[in-house]
Amino acid sequence: MSERVLVIGSNGQIGTELVAALRLQYGQSNVIASDLKLPLVANEPFATLDALDKTALYNLVKKENITIIYLLAAMLSATAEQQPAFAWKLNMESLFNVLELAKEKHIKQIYWPSSIAVFGPTTPRTNTPQYTIMEPSTIYGISKQTGERWCEWYYNKHQVDVRSLRYPGLISYTAAPGGGTTDYAVHIFYEARKNNTYTSFLDADTALPMLYMDDAIRATLEIMNADSSKIKIRSAYNIGGISFTPAQIATEIQKHIPNFTINYMPDFRQQIANSWPQSIDDSYASNDWGWKHKYNLQEIVGIMLANIK
């Protein structure tokens, strides 16, 4: 029997590209995209779904014979700080709804993304280890760290096959970012093309780990397709790419757009960034299931500017 896949939160930055990649693997009709609102462009098959509506989720899973769920619905770091109570509700209850479906054997596999937001100001910031101090200071980070513990518990207690990656900042030109602290690394390209200038909400020398979206999608498929025996971490794997600062990305853009300028007006997101890693040790992902990133800063800048007009 062919796998039947449901992607919850498919309209977001990751979901837009993940759905396309999954359809290449499983076939167009076997991957159902879902979100609160209809997508801006056709994305059939599509189902309108509130991730907090457990009954609607169950009915959709039964109707479509879903076997695998990718749960992407979440409120991200910067936005969650403005709506902490709802962010907690959305990020946690949606995960419980999906974990319970797997516990009750209605589905057989779950992908749920974590984030570098699980780390905090007391975490070693350079080459941040897989296992280290985790004292997140944002609602998003607190919910992701809690989610990791629940995923691990459901695997240990109920053999739920749940897999997860701690995404760094993600860079893509196919969909708008969703309110994260690393989003400057996407906005900067649009402003460079439109106005030849950008005002960064982070300081010039704020280094953060980043990953080009193609690498992130490939990592997601690789961990989900790996044999279960290779997945030795059931909380979430560190996954890194490259690290750079706003000043470094601006310098690279200036090689393509010489008159591009950047200004700095740090806001509340600077404090969030200061609590996150500057670089990531992802050796566990490399050793367990062969992860390796492909894209460097020069390649990312070239691709982004070529595709944003």
C-alpha cells in the first residue's frame, strides 16, 4: 500500500517546498496539504484544517487513510513573544493531537520540527553540542524544548515513530518567512532588490546558524526515510549549515549589487538572537544517518538574488 501523507501548516515557509518534495516521492495524489486558509496558489489536494481541532484532524486522517503526518503548524519566535498564551496552546496542543493519533495506531510516523530556539543564554554558543544546557528564554523555545521531551516520551513509552530536527534559520525565495528572528536573512534580499538598502533588526556582528531551504528539505526527507534503527535520538537532532552575520551577508550582496547599503536598528529580536547558538555541532546527525549540508553563503546569495526580481 502506498503511503498517504498529511502536511499540517503547508502554507508556511517550509511547507510550501516540503509538499512539492513529498509529492515527487509519493505521488501528487498521495500528499494532502492542509492549513487554516486556502493557499495563494493551487496546491491540490488541499484540506482546510485547524491543527487544534482534534476531531477534524481525526476525521481527515480516517477519510484520507493517512499514514504519515508532517506537523509544521506553529507560532514562531518573534510572533510568539507577542502572543505567548496562544503560541503555547498552538505549539503544544497540535503536537499532542498528532502524538495521540500515533499512540492509538491511526498513523504510523510523525515528523515534527524543533529549533535552535531550544537553547538559551546559558548554552555554549559556539559549536553548540547535541547534549548541553538548555534554558530557552522565549515562548517558542520553551514550547519546542517541551515538545522534544514529549516526543521522546511517546517513543519510549508507546513506540511512536516520531522524528525531529532542530532547524537553524532557513533561507528561501519561494515563500514569505513567518515571523522568526532569523528572518532578516530572507528580508534582506527583497529590500536589496527593491530599495538597494536594508535596515537590520540585528547588530552587524550577530552570528547565527543558517541553512538554505533545499538543504533543510533534503535533511527532512533523509531523516524520515532512514531506517528506524539509525534514528538514535527521538527528541530532535542538531542540524547545522553555515553561520554568518548581517554584515557578512551584506558584503556578499554588494558583490552583486555594489550600491547596496545596510543600516542597523536592533529591536527586541536582538535579545532573542543573543540567547541562541552562533554555530551548531551536528555530528550526531552526520554519524547516525549521513547528514551533510551542501550550500555555502556565496551560493545562497547568488541563488536568492537570481530568483528575487
